[in-house]
Amino acid sequence: MKRILFIFFLFMFVVTVKSYAAYFKSPPPVTVTGQVKDAQGGPIPGVTVKVQGTTIGTQTDANGKFQIQAPNDATLVFSFIGFADQSVKLNGQTVLNITLLESTIGLQEVVAVGYGTQKRSEITGSSSSVSAKEIAKRPITQISQALQGTAAGVSVSSANGQPGQGPQVQIRGANSITGNTEPLYVTDGNIGAAPDDPNDVESIEILKDAASTAIYGSRGSNGVVLITTKSGHTGKARIEFNTWVQNDQMPKTLDLMGAYDFARSVNNQFESTGQTDAFTQAQLNSFRTNGGGTNWQNALFTKPWVKYYNVAVSGGSDAVTYRVSLGYLDQPGTILNTFYKRTTFKSNTDFKLNKKMDVKIILSASLPQNHNNSYGGGLTDPFNQAVEWDPTSPIKDATGAYISHSKYASIQFNPVEQALSQADDGSATDLNGTATFNYHIINDLTFTSTDVYSVGQNYLQRLFGPGTSQYDSGAGYINNETSKTTGYLSSNFLTYHHKFGDNSITATGLYEVQSGTATDFIATAKGLSTYSLGYYNLGLGGSQQTSSTYSSDALVSYLARVQYNYKEKYFLTASVRTDGSSHLIQKYSTFPSLGVSWNASNEDFLKDSKIFSDLKIRATYGQTGNQNVGAYSTIAQIGTAPGQSPGAQPAYYYNGGTPGAAGTPSVATPLGTGVSTALNWETKTAYDLGVDMAFLKGRLTFTVDAYKDNVNNLLYAYPATYYDGGGTYQRNIGSLTNDGVEFALGGTPVESTDFKWHTNITLSINRNKVTSLGGLDNQVVQSGNNTVNAILKVGQPLGEFYGYKFLGTWKTSEAAQAALYGMKPGDAKYLDVNGDHTYNSDDYQLLGNANPQFTYGFINDFTYKNFTLSFMFQGQQGGQIFSQTLAYLWGGLGDMKNATTIEAVPENLWTPSHQTNNPAWSSTSVNYNNSSRYVYNDSYAKLKNLSLSYRVPAPYLQKISVNSLEVYVSGQNLLTITPYKGFDPEVSNATNAITQGQEFGVIPNPKTFTIGIRLGL
């Protein structure tokens, strides 16, 4: 590989020397003025006007007018979101009147491809685009939210509704079993970074197939999201102000028993199991007369107001352009005592040093703060307890003290008391600086260097004192944690672009290095003499404990890429990238790719076609990798543990010593888990075949892609034997496949002087299957806060649920058969796989799978004059969700003694005269929460966004010196159509692809109502 790159760079050097002879000085600049209008003759403000091949540019004003300095033979490029780009050769002209035509994302648009740009007509791989116009339709707080429903093959699920939490993103299925399945984000050349404020984003390009992502080598296996942020323009300073205020609320509440029904249910349970009634008739009468008792959902849930502000200033001259923005988000949560706040700053400055050199400097800062927004779901979280707590219990007693425990329903802690008493606070400072230097060596050859330095400081403070379950159980504590990360990236590449006859070639050669360090320090105090000082004085603890960590890693890369174009009909892209990682035993791996495409619409037999405006056929092959394991996964480690007393299990000490002897340290250093001696890259080999079509002169586009991905050498936390140290270690164990088809239909079917209809429809089908596990078949997995099982099984997809198959209830006619299990009619009935008349893990079955049959998005914009009505549906068909939230509502479990769901009222349960499949209360019946009874159809369709906006006409604004003003109202998650009975079919607290689809006490995504304005000065 190094030899190939040496020859490649030598070739470029020779080309440079030979081409200097052809280099000549550019003609002197002239002042060019003009106006840009749409097809109806209306001015278009904000159009970007650039001198082709340079960073010189400006934007049109509120009247669509512009002025720019350019060489008299230069080519000006006019571009604006939603319109087709237009290039005009000056040839001495100094006044231009331009008409831009409406366009969907067509084949002539220039898009980012990684380490450069291409016209979409030249791209051989599979990609999708999301524009700033699309992002602006919704009041989103995370950039990943902009991907939902907008791009085929991209699955975005808002897995948690807590403030400050971003959604989970998968591109073309899960490509790893326990590793991260999120795509790689690249922002303005900064690898691994996504902007905090979506308002700073100009465009998003999603690279989906391996031929497109292979240029990012070991980090491209999950797909790549390329983000370009907004830049400045020449001309006078402009101010943009965006703000919205939003009311959030729970999308629904569960239908639970009130105090009267709950008391009846508990009495029914006690009578059926031979116990004395819990509630007297007088108490029942009181509950029925005086109302429903405590509604714990209403007591915990809130309807907060979320506020967002962003102001940006942009402008510049021919030599320097700039854009500076400042944003602020204040996002309280939908449960008590939670919030997320974020302040962001970003500056983007372009310097034209001379005709050959230009520099871009990007500085950004993010200062997030959060309070109690780390609830991950699970049994003890206040949100989960709000549906499990006894409705006959008040929140506080007559003295005003909290009632921490109840005799009935959940045995856990009072959720309101827990939510208001704990403090889990975090604050961070994240700074990032990016410098990109371009040197135009000659007309055809450019050197680019992008250098990024980042530093992050995070500070966490936790208090679990009086009023919390931790303190109540004798485990109260305070905790302070500080961490720091640093990162450095240097990407250096040469780009050679040359046209000769009907041929065009672009060659890129890259050397890149990336490194990072992370340090962490934690101090904890327990048994405090007082908690009145909060988490500020660790010295008050009866015991203190400290720990610290350090890690460092690095990645070095080489890339060669060639893009060839013949007659704008036949295209070829080939690349080879070698990565060297500090994480693995086999440090280096090479990732090749090849893509070809045929633009048939440029053939003579289709040039005058009345059907096709564009037609392109693509085919690609490529390999990418994954090195997503810990920095020291290949180095055997020692552990730490308290010193042991004589006679106990043997202890080992770093400097020797005998347990209990004088001079022996108090902390032992036992051997840790072993490591793999051949840890290698997880490698994906992918194939893609696609067709891009456009109709009605480009007003309607259709894209279809079929793909097949094979992932080998899967990285997995393999269980070690106890004599090898126990625990788990990283190992390559097997393979999986992802096969799929995706469709995208979009465009502007109807357009007239006053009315326009724009639509975008996406449909994605993905099938996932484990094909090998290296002998580790039928691996049962539990993770996170879930108490149910998933299973890794060859021949099955990831996300398989595993447990008992629920068959309903034993009927009266089955009394003799039920007796063989020690049960009776009315008890829960499960499948006895081996027929041994007992229920245990030998009877576990595959219960369902989280993967949907297909996912879809449906976006429509209807514009009448200055009004625009937009709506977006997003959803999935098929797939299951395993809900422990709903399982616990039926009671009969160790942590949940009595039912709270309205479905468990006595008249709904089995009786001899009413033999339903809801088991009766019985001392012999078992409610297995790990059963198919709690596996639900997870199909859903959500109205993700509904908005109405009004753009004030320019003539009115000119009178008050305003360039633009738009006012809008919108709603998010207003409607959910689903058979699922829980809070939200989207949510999950799964920790990896194996446990996807599992849900236990996860806060749902809020229903929101928004009003906002966008102002330009």
C-alpha cells in the first residue's frame, strides 16, 4: 500500500511540474451586478453567487440583487435550496439577470462525497441529501433528528424522551452485534463530530453503500453522515434571528386503576389466595365516593415550556467572509425536576489570501448543562414507578412527610419523593477548532490540509441523600466526577482534476492521522454526617473512595482515489484506504472499493425522451471496517480489590505481601480477564445496485437501491472461564448479513403561479441474519435495565426475544392436565417444550423480533402564495416490542405485589363462568414477565410534524428595513396510530443490536406545540 501511494504522489509531482508551463495569470477583476428571480418573476433573496473554483462569493439581498468582484472571463455559479444550480460564463458581461428554476435534488447538484465534492450525476455510490430548508421545518434540538423520515435506508428511532437525548440512528441495519451501530459523523472535515445546533447546518449528505464509505475505512461500516455548516458571504452584514417556544407534554397516560378499583382488585387477590381482605367495605365506599385516590402519573408528569434562540451575523468582502452564531436552548423535561440547557457558539471565517491560497477557520463551543436527565429506564426509575405505585396511598401523610413505601402494589420508593430529592447534575465545556488550508498549486492541482483540535471538560455531581431509595436502603452517597478529553486530527490530501477531450479524471491522495486522550477522576463519599451541604463537601462522609483512569489511542490512514468520467455518460470511482489502529493486535487493514455508473439519459437514444429527464444506473462494491473496542482491549490487565483477611480467597499484591501482615497494602491487584491474541478488524463487504430516475423535466425523481452486506470477524465480549480470570474479553467470533431494498420518490408534481405541492416518500426494507458465531450458538443475553432475555442464534436475526410462550389460561376442561404442573384452571398456561411438566429455561422459545418488515417516511409541503402547510408521517410496519413496563402492571411479581392496570379488575379475570385468558389470582399461578404475553406488535405511524407558516411579502418588509420574516406554528408527535398499548412504540432501553426492542420504564417522546419566527435583517 505504501509503495502504491508513493507512486501515486510521484505521479502528481510530475504532473505539477509539467503543468506549471501552462499556468498563466488570471485577468483583472470586474464588478458584476444583477438580480435573481424565480420562474414567476419574484425576487429570490439569499441566493449564493460564487466565482467557480474560488471561495469568492456573495448572496442576493431582499430584492434578489447582488454585486460581486470577479475576473472578466470567470464563471459565476448561482445556487439556492430548492432550485437548480445555474452557471453563467461572464465573457466580459457586467450585468446579469438570472432566472432560477425550481428543482428537487437533481443529478446536476454538487454534493459532498468526503475529501471533495462531485455532481450528483457523477456519483457512483448510494447517497441521500437533507437540506437546511428541510431541517428548518421542525423545531429539532439534535441534528440526528433531521434524518428521521427524510432518507431511504436510514432508520431513526427516538428511543428516549428525556431532555437533551438524541435518537438512535442506523443506516441499512445493524452492522455489529455489541458494538456501536451509529453512523460516522463528519462536519466540515472534522471526523467524528456533529454540530450541536441544527440551525448552523447548511446541508447533510448521507453515504450509505460501502463504495461511498470505504474512503473512511475502519470507521465507515455503519454509514457516514457528511455535514456542511453555513458560511459567510460578501457584502454588508446580515442578521438572522430564529426563535421558538414549545409546550411539551406526555403523548398519553396509561389506563390504570383508581383507588376504588385497585382496592377491589387487591381484595379479590387476597380472597383468592386465602388472605384476609386488605380494604374494608367502609374504605371501599370512601374510595368510590371521594374519587380516584392518587394519580401518580399526573403527580409526576409536567407540561414544560421549552425555549430556543439563535442569532447569526454574516457578511464580508472579497478577501474575508464570516458567519458567527450564538444559540441557547432551555429544555425542561416532562417529569418533575429534570432539564437540559445548552449554549452554543460557532464562527466560520473564510480568508482569500491570494489567488492561490485560501484558509477556512471554524471555531465552535458548546456548554451543556443537565439535571436528572440520565434516567435510562428500569424498575426503580420514578417514571416507571409512577404506573406501579398504589393509588390508595397519598403522596404525603397528614404531617406533610412523604410516604416512602406502600403496603400494596410496588415495593419500591415513592416516585415523586425520589424525583424531587435526588440530584444528578452535569456540566461540560466542549471546544473545537478547525483550520482548512487550500493551496491551488496550478489550475488542475490543489493541496488541502484540514487540522482539528478539540478539548472537552465534563463535570458531574450526584446527590442521593434523604428522600431517595439509595439513602433509604443505607446506600446514600454523594459523588463528584471530572473528565477531560483531547483530540487531534490532521487530514492532508492532494486533488488533481483534469479534463482532456471527452475525458475527465479526478485523483486524490491522502495521509491522515487522528489521536485522542481521555482522563477521568471520581471521588465518592458515603455515610455522610449531614447532607445539608448537598454534594459539595466530600469530607463529611464516613468513608471516601477515589479512582482515576487514563486512555490514549491513535489511528493513521492512507488513501488513494480515482474518479473517471467519459462523455458525462460513463463513470468510475475506485479507492483503496489503509488504516492502522492502536486498538487491535493486527494493526493495519486495507479497505478497497469500486463503483461504476452509466448515465443513460445522455445517450442519443434517450436525449429527446419524453419520459426520462435523467436516468442513471449504478453498481458498487466496497469494504469497510470497525475497530470499536476499548483502547487497551489487546493488553492483559490487573484488577483492584480490597485486601482479604487470612483464610479467605487468595489475594495478590502488586509488590507482594501476605493478607493481614504488616506492611501489606490494603488494596489487592488480582489478575484481570485475559485478552485475545489475534484481535482483528470487524470487516463489512458490501454490494449495491441502484437506479436514479427523473421525470417531468426533473420535477419528479425516483431512486431504488438493492444491497447486500456481509459482516465478518464480528467483535464480541466473549465469556472467559473462571480460571482465565472470569468476566468477558473482546474476540472475533462470527458473521452476519444485511440484505435490503430502499425506494425514494420525490419532487414537485404540481406547480403554478400561486400553488406548489412538494412531496418526498421513502420506503426501506432490511433483512438481518446471523450466519456464524464461531461455535458460540444460542447465546442468551441480558443487558442494561431489562430483566428479559435476548438470544444470539445462527440463522436468526439480531433482536430475537427469548422466553416462555404464553398459551393463555388453563380451562376447566384441562383441570387434570393442569394438576400435573401443580396448577388449576384459571392459572397461567405456558408451552412445556420438553414435556417434563415443569416450567424452566429448557422451555424457552423464540418469542418475536424487533426488526420491522419495513420503515417509511412521507413528507408533503403545500404552498399557496405566502402560506405553506407541511406535514410529515414516519413509521414502521411489523416488528415487536418486549415491554416490561406493561408486564409489571399485572403484579404477582417480587417487586410488584398487586396489579395496577385497569385490565386486571376482577370482572376481566378468569372465572369458571367467564373463562378469559387473563389468569385469575391464585397461589399456584405464575406471572412470568419473560413471556410472550408481553410481546406486542410494534407497528406504528406517527404524525411527526404538522406546521403552517406565513412568509411576509418583501414589499411590506422593505418599508421597515427587514429582509425576511416568517412566522409559523407547528406540532410534533400529534398523532400515533399503533396497536401497542404502552406509552410510545419508538422507545427502547436496549444497549446494543442484540437487545433492541426491549422496553422497561422508558420516558416517551413528548407531544409538542410550537410557535416561532425567523427574521432576517
